[in-house]
Amino acid sequence: MKLYRPIAALFAAAVCAVGIALAQETPRPAPVPRPVMPEAPVPPPPQVDGKSWVLMDYATGQILASKDPDLRVEPASITKIMTDYVVSAEVANGRIHLTDPVTISENAWRGGGAGTDGSTSFLKLGSQVPLKDLLYGMIIQSGNDAAIALAEHTAGSEQAFAGLMNAYAKQLGMVNSHFENASGYPIANHYTTARDIAILSRALIHDFPEDYAISSVKEFVWNGIKQGNRNTLLWRDPSVDGIKTGHTAAAGYCLAASAKQGDARMIAVVMGASSEKARADSAMALLNYGFRFYETHKLYDAGKPLATPRLWKGEENTLPLGVAEPVLVTVKRGDYDKLKAVMDVPATLIAPYKKGQAVGTLRISLDGETVQNVPLVALADAPQGGFFKRLWDSILLWFHSDKKKDEAGGK
């Protein structure tokens, strides 16, 4: 037995060596090259039933697709988004409070109550209703009586409230809107546009998120009557969380809708659709189109230096420049690498500068077209230097300017 053990060991080692040799000699199959995929095209926007419409990216405010976005149209109850914004702003400013008891006037009762043909919250004449409940009634039930009562409590009269609506609209950049009442009741000189409603909707979501959340509530009970939210997309897609419907014979069927998927949010506004179903289908198609074919990228962080150009006559020799807010841009999927950024800064910067002061422009373009113009600001105070520093830089600037003239002449 002892004699065979060395032989067995030698045999096993030989077999192992042969196996290793064979494994080393056997060539591995070459990797199959992956085919080069063609660039994925982005289709045109979906067909939309409406006089005008807009698809906006919430993060950037960019209009991704539209039809007649600045066409002046009757807003019907879409008006109540503006009423909601004004009331929320006045609450935030401390002029009114969510707990305020609001008396339902005869004007509110007759103009928007149960005896009218319009949407109503069935508020009782002379009753007192907490302001917060009126907001729910206006946003969820689209109650005209609630809208009028809110306007009267906020500004003393609906006419005065309309003045507030127009003042806030101007602040928001709604340049093609004018409001005459709080409910959207048809009246001359009461108009808006799809673009302006998208701007307003974005501001409401950003400025008053807790108030905006009311528009996702599916039903509300007041005076023993349960009424459902008229935005049927809340039942169709869980990503939809607002905003408001509207309808009159003249305005057609209108809908401002918003949805959030992950970190992305889209806003769709459809004005003047032919039916309740058509406005919902069109808005949903626009939202899906935005999520499917567009993406948002953060290009630059706020407060980080993007350039440090020469500073003359200052305590420091350079001035750090950056952006005051993060720079976001929304582009079609696959277009991110095509973005170009150029900084336009004056050739000569002379102190002083204050932190936050605009100094130049960051211009972002895609395929030669400007996507965004963002102010470049000073990231720190840049006071003047002392007398001798300013004198010395003045001498250097003289030579610097003279040299530039010579270079320009030589060309």
C-alpha cells in the first residue's frame, strides 16, 4: 500500500496539470458586440381636445408642449385656483385666519347657493362657517357660494377681492389674465390663458403646499350633503393630486391637473374641451407624455463658484461668481449631452460688488436655441481696496486696456 501511494499522488498531479493546461489552451468565445442602437425619437404631443392647452414641467416652469397658450379664454371655475391662491396668501400674511368664522351673506347665498344652477356647497343664509371649511367647499365641491363668502371675508366685497386677484396675478407674471369675480361666473372682461393658469398652478403648489393638498381630497360633506371632487383623474391615476375643474356653456370643459412621479411633477392645463371625459383624457395624455419623454437635470448647485474672473480695485483680486438658486433644466430624454452652457461676464469688473448682485448671465442652449438665461451673481461681498491698491490697479488697467487695443488692431 505504501508503494502505491506515491504513484497515485503522481498520477493525480499529472491529471491536474493536464486539466490546467487544457483549460489554459481552450480559447474563450469572443464577446458578441452589442448592436449600436439608433437614437430614440420623441414623438409629437398627443392629440388634445381643447381650444388651448399647456404642458409644463413643475421643477423648471418650462413649457414642454402647447397649443395657443396665450389665447384669452373664459376660465369658468378654474378661476377658483386664483381665489384659492389669494386667500392662502392673505392667511400666510396674517390678515385672515383658517379659524375665522365667516358669515354667509345674502349675496353669497343668492349668487352661489342652492337656488342657483351652478356648483354650490349648500351654505345656509346667515350661518357662520369656519374659513377652512369654506376652502374645502370651494376647492372640492367647486362651491360658488363658498368662493363668494371667502372673497367678502378677505377683502370686504367681491369687487375689492377681484382687485386683489389682479394684483397677485400681476406679481406672478400672469400677463394675459383679468378677473372680475371670485367664482368664475361668466361676466365681461373676465379672462385668462392656459399659460397663465399653469403659472398660477405652479405657484400654488410651491407657495402653499398644505393648501394645495386639499385639491387631492376626493369628497367633502357639508350640511349633511356629500359631494365628490369633480376632478375624475384622482380616481384614475394615483399620481394625480390636483388641481381644479371648470365648466360653463361658453368656456367649455376646463381642467388644470398635476401629477407627481418620483421627483418629477408635471402640470397640464386644458381649456375649452368638448366634454368632461375629453378634458380628463386630454390632461392625462399630456401628463403621461411629459413623464415618458422628458427628464429634468440639475446642472449647477446654488452658491458654488462657477467662475472667478479678475477683479480690479478690490481688496481681493478675483470675484467668485455662481447662481443664487440651483439651475434645473428639462429636456427630451437623450438630449442631456447636447446642452451647452456659456457665461457672459463683462470683460472688466471693478469693485465694489455686493453678495447676490447680478454680474453676468449663464446662458444654457440646446441645438443653438436658448433654453434658460440665469443671472450670475457675486457669491461674496467685494469691497474696494485701499488707496494704493486702487491706484496700482488703475495703472495696470491702463496698460491692460492699451494692450487689448493693440491686439485688436493687430487682428
